[in-house]
Amino acid sequence: MLLEAGMLVQSRAGHDKGRFFAVIAVNENFALIADGKEHRLQSPKKKNPKHLAILTERADLANITDGGLRKLLHKYNYPNETNKSEE
């Protein structure tokens, strides 16, 4: 499956192994990924596509902000954290 902007991915290699990101753009050799915190939309991280695992969910990047991206990825990056408002 080819990477496209808006796909959600998990890093499989590197210091960010296991973290989840959204693909912002794709060029010939690299995918530009962001998580809204360490790698913001304005300065995404370059990552080799073979080091990324693709998820089935997609993000609508049309009007998303860094905060919206963090909120979207929170359930993947912190699966065991409970929502305080549900308690």
C-alpha cells in the first residue's frame, strides 16, 4: 500500500519507535510525518516509508491544527490512559 497524505502511521524504527503520527506529505524517498507536539505541522519529520506501519484510520488534514492532531493521536499514543471526564 502506498503512503498518502492523511494516513495515520506507526513508527517501526528509530528513537520514535512505537509512536503514532499522521502523514503530512510524501515525496519520492521520504514521508513527512507530524504528531502535533514534538513534530508540528509546520516542521514535520522526514521518515523512510519502510520504517512506517500504516493504520486503517485516516485524518482530514484540511483544517487540522497541532492541537487537533494531538487529540486525534492521543488514543493511539496513550492507550492505557483513562479519560478523566468519564470517572
